[in-house]
Amino acid sequence: MFLTRSDADIPPVLLWHLRQNRSLHEELIVLTIRTAPVPRVDKTKRLLIKELAPNIWRINVTFGFMMHPDVPAILVSASESGCRVNLSDVTYYVGHSTVVHRQDGKGIPRWQQAIYATIARNSLDVADVLELPEDRTVELGRHVAI
């Protein structure tokens, strides 16, 4: 399973994985989680599942801002709704960005870059927020120059 913010295209985490491993898993899920500007989203309107190709799924989930996303529970709901994936063998791939200063001199001032870097470093870990199991989560990192 590859978590992404994008509703379309190939997630960056999936591209990084393909570049490094030069292979694709037999079963693949691309998951996007959105937060709606309402406290709660009805369960019947929360989950959108689409099979893009055989064994390649895109799942879009919408939660209200007072709700707590639980990715393993989302997978169980998706499985009950027709997404045929072996839930006992899921690996979660998550992207992680580290803010760095641009070397070409066109970046923001260093003091602003330091603020962004501090905020990113002190933010909650996405695996903890989304209830991802530690022993099955892979975090792929990249530097983002600003």
C-alpha cells in the first residue's frame, strides 16, 4: 500500500520504490486520505474504491476533522466493499520529506528555511497518526530544497 496526497497520477513514493527496486508488487493499493471541513463524514460517503487494473486499486477516504483515521481499519472496510487484497500481508509505504536549503541561491532566506525545517522535524509521525503497524511500514525519504 502506497499512501499519497494526490488523487491522480502515480504517487511519488511509488515512483521512488520502482526506481530503487525495479519491480512492482503483485497486489497494489494507492491510498489517499482527505479531511473534510465538517466534524464527521457518514460511513456510506467515506470510502471510494476503484480498480485501475487487475490487482491495482485506488482508495480515496474522507474523514471529518474530528475523526481519527485508522488505515488498517480502512483496509478491512475496503475488503468488505470488494477490494480483493490479502490483508495479512500488507506493507505500508510512506513518503518523508526533509527540508533543505537550495544551493543555487534562489531559495528562501535561511531563517525561513530553518523555521520550515523545525516545523517538519517536530511534526507528528504519519505512521503513528494513521495507526500503521511499525513492523510493516517502510518510510522512503527525500530532500526538498526550498
